[in-house]
Amino acid sequence: MAKKKQVEKVHKPGLEYEVAIPCCYTWMARTKQEYIGYVMGYVRASHPGFRVVRIEKGKAICIKEEQQS
């Protein structure tokens, strides 16, 4: 039997990651722009270092921002 490969939990720059959006934002937002603002704020607060690329079907598709040194 082959050994299982250890899973890497490192976020790599350039790859896309899905972040689930809380369902309460759909009924809290009155306009599409307000919804987008809620999602951007949520990702900024709960997943620092991620940037939202697009929103689709209750998920924010994000990429890891490169560290500025």
C-alpha cells in the first residue's frame, strides 16, 4: 500500500479559493451594490490577504494577494 500524501494547507498566490458567503447578506442587502459591499467587507475581515475576484452562487471567488515587502 502506498502512503497517503500529506495535504498542504498553504494558500498560494494566483490560485482561486472559494469563500462561503453568510446567507443573511442576501436579505440584509437592499441593492446589488450593497450586497457586493457586504461581501467585500466580510472577506476583508474574516480572510485577510484575500481579494475578491467575482461572486457566484453564494460564494466569493478570491485570490491570495502577494505580500508587499
